[in-house]
Amino acid sequence: MTDAFDLLLWAVLPYLTLVVLVGGLVWRYRHDRFGWTTRSSQLHESRLLRIGSPLFHFGLLFVIGGHVAGLLVPASVTRWLGVHDEMYHLVSFTAGGLAGAGTVVGLGVLLYRRWRTPAVRRATSGDDRLMYPLLAATVLLGMTATVLTRSIDYDYRATVSPWFRSILLLDPDPSLMSAVPLPYRLHALFAMALFALWPFSRLVHAFSAPVHYLIRPYIVYRTRDHRLASRRARPGWDDT
Amino acid sequence: MRVMAQLAMVMNLDKCIGCHTCSVTCKQTWTNRGGVEYAWFNNVETKPGQGYPRRYEDQSRWKGGWTVRNGRLRLAGGGRLRKLLNIFANPDLPELDDYYQPWTYDYRNLTEAPLSEDIPVARPLSAVTGAPAEVKWGPNWEDSLGGAPQHAPEDPVVQKLGRDVRFEYEQSFMFFLPRICEHCLNPSCVASCPSGAMYKRTEDGIVLVDQDRCRGWRMCVSGCPYKKVYFNHKTGKAEKCTFCYPRLEVGQPTVCAETCVGRLRYIGVMLYDADKVGAAAATEDEQRLYQAQLGVFLDPHDPAVAAAAEQSGIPHDWITAARRSPVYELIARYRVALPLHPEYRTMPMVWYVPPLSPVVDALSGTGFDGEEAGNLFGAIDALRIPLDYLAGLFTAGDPEPVRLALRRLGAMRAHMRSINLGEPTDQRGPGRVGMTAAEIESMYRLLAIAKYADRYVIPTAGIGRAHELEGIATRCSLDGDGGPGMVDGRTDLFTWRDDERPDGMFPTLRGGARP
């Protein structure tokens, strides 16, 4: 029974999440490019945003970098590179802890701002109300797991990381996750829920990070839309 | 030489009475929606005054436009990397309070209030939150110098003058300044957009936001020194003046121009050399930027220019329109129109004929004949404050181009008054401002008679594409929308038989299942 349940959680669910994430992004891009935005509320409130938003976003970028390193790079590689396990964990705990703390504090400031500023509160949509608790839970569980690693000396690189790679290699091994401490498993489950919600929430703006700006010419010229502005009316029943 | 065409506007400030019809019709057309309650693509501000948004001209605070360092143009708000590092919280973004908190009134209370001793009132409500609001500032709070003794000293242009300007009613001067997007040749908003959603149209130079590509990074809002890009707080997208391109494409003037009561707006084509824009905008001395921009414009009467324009793919009727362009006449030939804040280095394309009326009014106030040329010329030189203020707006502080424009307007008044009164005209008058009597009179026709067809010389987008349109006209018209030859989309009642269920007559559920 446990095996079937593990199979569902750690082999089926990840792929379902991936399908929803990729499919959702394609759907959103094709059908709702107009809705694809940061939905910034800086116009309403700037003072708290200028503290919370960079703290959260930069913290999160570091956290993501840490996840990439921790999940994708096998322990054997870092050992081969001459990085002692003890040192690896010290560095990852310090850097990850700091970045995570920044993320948590930043998110706290942003949530407080959203709650307390009437105009920002009013601009909060339905999917925001689902997304923010999910995001906060995922981040907090991640922090719990990080602190836990330190206190019980748990090596996630022997379990969680190989499982994550097994998913990406299309050879899922759910048994790796069966003995993992609860905070890790909850963190992974909440993260999957967050990824599934991602394309349908404001988080989608992360996928349009404008790195292209660094290399494009400053002034963009475009020719007129081939159709003139006075264009054919749409058929009356067309509900698209 | 890379010739490009630009639709440009000139506004004759002497004629603006501050009626705000342009603002209201523009708002009804473009921004009568949620999320842009506070946005006025066209606004009219009283000068001297702080403007809208408040003190937008203070670029040491807002960091709009470009600066020059070591001969190279740089965005005043920082380069690409700096923009991306600031993307999570833009340090230069105005808040709603800097524009104004939009409000409406509780009109419902007027009809639904219970019977009582007092007459029900409609209290102001915030248009953003719906909560009761206190109206503290508005889009035109300083109308006609209202509150000027208190607010106008905060006008960045006044502060730059570094001189005591009087704002007591009897000693002050004022005029109205209608503002729309400048549709610059070197737009800093476009350069600031991280997504590449903002662009300048190659055909007519109109600067637009692609709503499907905008991701709401809001760098354009702070990048524009005129603060004419607005953030729609409901859709999370940038919006701006479109120069009413759907109207211009079919040869009609913009809504603000069409509805202008004073008939003070002119729209026409300017040809310019796109290769020269960068160097002109990087002119070291900011007081030479006006001349530098004049140097970018091309003379459409020059056959070499016309040939190069044809080669660049500019339609023939656009070149002929450029030859008849009222905007070109006022900017390049008569030199009475000046750019607004050329020191922002964006090469703005909405220019202004500076108002002579503050000078005339001051002169008449002292008991002298305010229309007599000698008096006028003396007054233009003597009344330093209006002159320097106008120079602060239009030429980065250089009074000479403003003085020339005002003297030409003064000479025109004097010359035409002599004609109207049947007096002999002063033959030396036009010569003193470097014009001939014939030029003065044709400038008078353009500025004072201002016939509709003279004010707006707008080549349509369609005629430039006549070749393609001809192709459409030779197609079978029965294939057109609703014709029997039309295959998909619409229901055709002519070919509908009663035992059939026509697709398109009834809505389909998502996924195509029939109800």
C-alpha cells in the first residue's frame, strides 16, 4: 500500500506537475499573452516594496541557484572536484540559509504590505489568494528542512537529489523518497503544487525574465501591422 | 542618408485658452477604463506650475531621458544592467500620489439616501479602493495659477531660473501648455523597455506599446522624461498616447487636434535623417540641442532628399505631404515652433509656438500699445522673466531662439494690423526679423486663419499601400465577409436551408461540443 502511495507521490505526481507546468505555459502563451505580466503594484505603494521585493526576489534567485547545484550536481562530482563533504554542507547551509532568510523576510514584508495597503489589497486577485499561501508554505518548509539538515546531520544528496535526477532522466525511483524526513517531502509536494499553479498565476512573469535586454539595440523599430487599424468586425458569436 | 518619415505636431500656445476639451475628448476615447483612471494621455497644465505628474520636469529626481557622458548617450536612469538590477523595485517610479489619487463621487447617495432634513450630498470616493477619499491634488490642480503663490515656486523651471518670480495675481504671467506624448526620434521609453514591447513605427514614427509583449516591468514610465507612459494598475501593462493612429491611418487628425476649440494644433509629416539622430542627441552643449535637432530634419523640397526618400521606401504621397507640411513650415521655415525640453535629449516631435501674450499683456498693462512693433520688441527684451521662463521650457535656457520666435510673432501682429487698418505697412518691419512681407503673410494665414486643410496634412496609410489595395479590389466581392462564397466563421442566411443547423449561429462550448 505504501509502495503504491509512494509511486503516486514520487513518480506519477512529478510528471503530472511537469505536464501541467509545460502545457499551462504553452496554453497561457498562446491564449493569454495579454495577461502575462508582473501585475506590479508599485504604483500604489513603493516604500515597503523597495525593501521587500528585492530582498525576496534576489533571495529567491540565490535559493534557486542553490537548488540547481544541490539537486543536479551529484555528490560524486563535488568530491571529485576536491570539495570535502563537510565543507560543502557548511557552505551550502550558510549561503542557502542566508538566501532563504532573505527570501522569507522579503516575502513577509511583501505579504504584510499586501495585507495592510488598501489599494494593494484590493488589487489582489483570486489566484493570488491561492498562490501566496502556497508560496509561503513552500518557502517556510524549505527553510525548516535546511535547518533540520544541520541539526540532525541529514544528507539529502544521498536521497532527494538522486530522486530528482531520476525524474529528469525519465527513470523515476520513488523508493529513494520513502525514508526522507517529513519536511523535505512536504517541501517537495508543496513545490509541485506551486509549479502546477505557476502558469495560471502571476508567477508566470518569471518565465519572461528580460535577459534579452542586455544585448538588443536600444531603439526598437517595427513596421505597421499588416492590417490597418480599421479592420473587419469579428463574427457575432465568436467568444474568443 | 537614411530618410525616415515622422508624423509630428505643433501647438500654437498663443491660442490655447485652457478649456481642456482636448484632455476630455482624449480621455473619453482612450482612458475611460479601469486602471487608467489617473492617466491623461493629453493634459493641459498651467505654466508656471508643477505640472502633471507633480514636478515631472525635475530630472534629478525622476531620472528620465538621456544624459551625455564622455560624448556618449546614456539613459539617465542607468544602463541595461542597472535597469535589470532595479527591476524588482524601480527607484524612479512615480507613485499614484505624484499624479493624483483618482476619485469619483457617491452619486448613488443622491437618489437612495433616506428622507431627512438635509439635502443628500455625493461624497468623494477613491476610484482605486472605493473608500471615502479626501481630494488633495488633481490632474489640473493649479488651473489658471490657482494656488500659485504656494505651489508655483516648486516649478522646476522656475527653480532653474534662480530668480525671484512673482506669483501675486497682478504681477504674474501665465499660459497653458497642452501635452501629449512627444513621439520622440530618440525615445528613452523605448530604450528603457526590458521586454522590447515598446517600439517606434517605421512608417510614421508613432511610438506604441505592444500590449501582448509588455510584461509590466515599468521601466518605460520612469524612462520617459515627460512622464507620458502610464502604468495600468488593473491590467499590469504600460499604456500611452497612440497619436490616435487608427485615425491618422485613414487621414484624420488626432482626437485632441480635431476637437481643439482654439484650432491651435497642426499635424504634418517631417522627413529626417535617421543616421544623424544619435549624434545630434549627443550634442555636448544642451543649449545647442535645438539647432542639432533642426539639423536632423530634411528639406522635402530638395530633389536629392526626395530621391533618397523614395529609395528608403517612403510612399510618394508621403513625400508630397511633407512638402505641404504645416509642421515643417512652422519648425524649419519660420522657426517659430520650438521643442519642449530638448535637454532631455529624446528629440521630441511635438513642438510649440511660444506664447507672445504674456508679453503683450504685460505691455498693455503699463498703458502702452501692446500691438505696436517697436513697443513689442522693446518689451520682449525688457521682460526677462517670461522670456527666460520660455527659454527654460523650449531651448534649455538659451533665450535667442525664443526671442527670434517672439519677435517674428510680434512683427506679424504689427504687419497685419497695419493691413487691417488700411495703414501703410512698415516696409522694414519684416526685414528686421529676417522675413519678407510675403512670408509674414503666409505665416499669418497658417497661424491665424488656420484652415482645417492647412492645419492637417496627413497622408493615409492606405494610399501608400494602393498597390495591395488594388489587389483586394480585383477579388470576387462574394468572397468577402458575409458573402455566399465565404467559407468559415459567419453564418450566411441566404444559403441556409431549414433542415440544417448552421455553425456560427449558436455559441459553441469550449472544446467544440455543441450545447
